[in-house]
Amino acid sequence: MLQGLNAGKHVYSAVPMAITTQEIAAIIDAVKATGLTYMMGETSEYNPATVHARNQIAEGAFGRLFYAEGDYVHDMDLGFYEAYQYSGGENWKATASYPPLLYPTHAVGGVLGAWRTHAVSVSAIGVVDDRGDGVFDKSVSQFGNDVSNATALFEVAGGGSFRTNEFRRVGYPSHIRESRFRFFGTEASMEQLATVALWQDKKGVKDISELLEPKPTMSPDDPSLQHIAPELRAAFTSGSAPVHDRSRLPREFDSLHNGHEGSHHFLVDDFVTAVNSRTLPSVNAWVAARYTLPGIVAHESARQGGVRLEIPDFGDAPEA
């Protein structure tokens, strides 16, 4: 996971914005009161699939977009045990049980980062874990959580829906691709799997895998990555994909390591640029709220057996 940056008192966070509606409201109020810069470093905003879908939506290529999917599928066996042990110390199992839907932004952010709307209601279902290894165990979990896999269906403003999956027990090669996305419109659709991405319309299918494929910038055996589980190292070594517009970046970034499918350079540049220019970054407090709140409410829906709940909204970011 990326670490947070602090430019003076301006804050960039690469962890969830918050885990309650009240905490999100407090952050937005603080930004309003101080005028300081807040940015959530959500990597899916710059995911190649999200970038391409955003470009195609802007051009009207999908027609009317009415449905999307965003999945974050990362099996615990593929590096997460080691990651939690590294960050959590002796009591790592208490935090390794983190409820999947409380950190939904790798899935939700990739959808809403392209489809500029927001979720207004949700129904979600969780699957109680049965591995029996003491991780997703209510008696151990500081969150009282025993759910390892969860699915949420969201209604969006303006009509339409999107679905997200947050899976921690899944037969899927998450070391190849953790986040994957699909978008469906009246004129075209786009679908992404672990190693393949397709653009489809009423005439046929075009393979766009190469357009969305980042090229590694360093070896997974690099000494700087020795503290990271081998299954997680691909997330820290990816370069940029052809769909990324690197012309906007400082040339100094060309020799720096990148990761999470080419996102790191862009999100750092967005934050620093926002601080220096006193403008709002891409994932500002209001956008971050729209990426985070859906999961908070979805988690509560799952706790209530899938009841459909309304999602509060703090509105659009103020005009510059």
C-alpha cells in the first residue's frame, strides 16, 4: 500500500478516507474551513481501464452508459497474510479481518472515476468465511467481522447501476490483476479480465489488451522490495500503459519506480500540482466521499441481510 504524503499541512492519503459518514463530514468541513488541500491517493482513478473508459465516455463512444462493474479480487493467500503480518505485528489477525466493503475504492473508484456520477442506494450481501484460521473470526476481529467476500449492487444518480465485488477468498490470479472493470452502454461495451481486455459494439469485438497493459519498470527481485511478499511485488513494479498520457508529467518521473498499473506517478503529480497551484486535485474530498461512502453503506446493508439503503451525498466540489 502506498504511504501518505504531507506537504506542509496539506494531506494526501493512500488509505481509506474514513470508515464512518461522520468522519467524512468532518474532513470535508476541515477542507472548507482551512482551504488546505486534501487528496485521497486512489490508484484506480488512474487505472488504464478507467482512463480508457473515461476517454471513451467523454467522446460518447458508449452511447448512454447504464451499467458498470468494478471488482477488487485479492485472495488472502496471495500476499495479504504477509502484508497484514508486516503492518499489524503480533496482533495482525485483529486487523486482517478488515471488512471488505469498508475499503471499496479500488473497485468503486475505478467505476466512478470514469462514469462521473454517484451512488444513491445499495443492496449488499456478504459471505461468512469458513477457512477457520482465526482471521475472519468475530471473536478476534477488532471490527467484529466474519465476512471475507462481499458483493454490492448500487443505483446511480441519473439512472443506471453498477456492481462491485470485494473478494478475499477467491480462485483468481490477483498477482496479475487485482482490479478489473466492465462498462456497458447502448452503443458499445468494454470488458476486462485478468489478461484480456475487449472493446465491443454492435459490429464486433476489438482486443484492446495491449493498450491497457503497463510494462514493468523494475525487477520483482529488486532489493528494495525484499520486505514485500513476492505475490504483491507486481503492484510496485508496473510502468505506464500506452493509454496513459505521460506528456503531462515532469521528465524527472521518467526514471522513477511506478506501480499499481502505472498510477503512482499521476496521483503524486496531481497532489503536488494541486498544492502548488491551490487548485482541487482529481480525487479531492468531495470525490473521495463519493468513492468511500458507497462501501460504508454497503457494509451496513450486508450486516442487515441485504436491505436496500440510501447513500448520503455531500455534493460536487466547489467551483475553483
